Amino acid sequence: MTSRFKISETARWIIYIGLSIVLAVASILFILWSLGYMERGYVATSLLSALAGFTLLSASLYALRLSAYVYAMSKGESEGEKGR
């Protein structure tokens, strides 16, 4: 027997916002590490850190877009319920 865990739309929106903030902070951290490595002359390590930073930045922006979509869907459902 399987039970399905339901998460409300508001909680899902907050989870996505939190995830995007964590990813953005990690992205900034990796980009700053990249600058520090470049200053010390570790070119390959710097480029790898920059790649990781920009990848995390992309994931953060995608999570923000997803949270906006979930928020809009939840507002649309609540407006539809008010109209009835």
C-alpha cells in the first residue's frame, strides 16, 4: 500500500523560493572562489569553479521561474474558487 504525500501550493511555492535562494548563494560563493583561485594562478581550478558557479546560477533562475509559475497557478485556482 502506498500513501501519497500532498503538499499545498503555498508550501510548494515557499520551497521553490528557498531552493532558489540557496542555489543563488552557492553560485555567488563558487564565483568568488573562482576569483580567488585566479588571483593565485590556479587557472584550471578557477575555470572549473566559474563553471560550477554559472551552472548553479542557471539552476537558481530556473527555480525562481518555477516558483513564479506555481504561485500564478495557486492564485488562479483561488480566484476561480472565489468566482463560484
